[in-house]
Amino acid sequence: MEVTEGIVRLFTKANHDLCMLHHRLEKEFQNVYPDNANPMKLLSRIKKVQDDILTLIANCHHLLAAKQDLIDKAQTLLLQNRTLLHRMQPSLGIPITTQQQDHAFTNFKQIIEEWTLQVTSKTGDKTHDEDSVDLNKLLFSALVQSN
């Protein structure tokens, strides 16, 4: 029991000495350096910024993956709906809308192509033809290369 009390006292004294040293260094830095140039504060701010950057990178990766998932789902759903609409038009006596007449579909395809181009330019992989582009693989490749 007495041994543990001695260790506790030793650690308490060491903690007190370190706190006093920290306080003295802080006062000395405040006297020597202006407020914005205090090395201790600068190191603390740099560490915080580095931690924030890691968090932002993780959030960006999450947002990119969510964006790609949304694009994939939208593309699948819109193409399925467009196919169903084309099947229904003749039975209703409505002429089938051509791709040139369907401005919304044309705009959507253009947006998908621009996104694909952005992702492809990040990966540096230009060997894909338009029919075989797997955006999920490209996105994964872009994320891995950025790390």
C-alpha cells in the first residue's frame, strides 16, 4: 500500500512540475512572440487543421460515392421508365419519341457523359468505350489514386 502511495505521490509531483513548466513556457512564449506567432499555438492550430483536412477528405469520398450511387440509380430508373414509355406509346396511338425530340433525355445523357469524363480524367484511363464504362470502377480507381 505504501509503495503505491509513493508512486502516486511521484506522479502527482511530476504532473505538477510539468504543469508549472508548461505555464512558464507559455508565459515566456507570450513575452517573446506576438499572439499570432506563438509556436505552441501554431503547432496546435496546424494539428487541428491536419485533423480537419482528414475529416474533409473522408467526407468528400463519401459524397463522391453517394453522388455516383445517385447517378447509377437515376440512370437505371430513367432508362427503365423511358423503355416502358416507348412500349406504351404505340398501344395508345402516340408516335414514339425519338432521341432528338426527347430534350430531357438528351440533357440527362449529356450530364452523365460529363460526369464520366470528369471521373475518367481523374483516373487517367482513356481506354474505355462508351458502352463499357463502369463508373463505379472508375470512381473507385479515382479515390484510390487520390490517396
